Amino acid sequence: TLPGGFGLCVFDEQGAGKTVTLIFAYDVLVERDEVDFLLIVAPKSMVPEWPLDFTRFKGDLYKVDIMVGPTKRKRATLRSNADVLVTNFETTVSMEDGLASLLRGYNGRAMLVVDESFYIKNLDAKRTRSLRRLRELCGRAFVLCGTPAPNSPHDLVQQFSLVDFGMT
């Protein structure tokens, strides 16, 4: 949450508090009036967990919505005026234009979170390319992973690069 920071990579074991760390980091940035919106991208199985965790740690302070289901429902979710929007990797590819339009409306005051960031270690994958384009529209990015799963140092570098635009 350093002023002017790009974000952070949080590589901790499962159950070590990555989710709660992110929720409170978002809260700090909102309170300091540096961020207006949070887009969380997670594996399909984890999408429903995020609203529960926001409620557990922040009550009803933030409107959290999930972007799932048929395309028509996903488009409606884009217009829901949520503070936090949670979706999966596949949706970032299929709905990239809608998500990009939403993020542009926040003029760099949006934050991107990639949960289980090992999904973006392959630069040639559609989901990685899509998320890199969406990242450019966000002032900050956080990647969370309990198992960064590197086959080579390059796999970790891709995860860092999403946060800091390749400075690593």
C-alpha cells in the first residue's frame, strides 16, 4: 500500500492469510482515496469464496458481486456498480472488452487481483495476455499464490511482471 506503489506479489502457504491481507490492503487504499474499484480474478472454484471472505472481515462495507453464468448475466454484472467484482480466468478472456471498458471508467483508480497466479505464468496463454492488457488499466495489481509452481525462474518472473509492468 505504499504511495505510488505498483502492488505486491504474495506467495504464502495455504491458510497463511493471503486473502485477508488483500482485503485489508484494499480497505487501506480505499480509505486513503487511492482506489475506487477492485477486480479479482480467481479459479472458478474460488469465485464464490471471495464475497464470503469480504463479508467475514468487512461486513457489508463493500458491495461485492460475482461475474458468473451466461453472457447476459455477466453483462448485467458489469453494470451492478459493485465496489468489488470477482470473476474467473475464462471470463477475463471472453469478456475482456467489457471488463476493459469498466476499468477505463476508473481512470487508473482500479485495482487488479489475480488469485492463484500460477495460472498466468505462461506468457503465450490467452488468459495471461488478457490479464496483462487489463492490468494496464489498473493503478495497482496484487498476485496471490500458495504454490507459485515454477518450472523455471521465468515462470516466477511472469507473475512479478504482471504487478510491476516488467521492471523485475
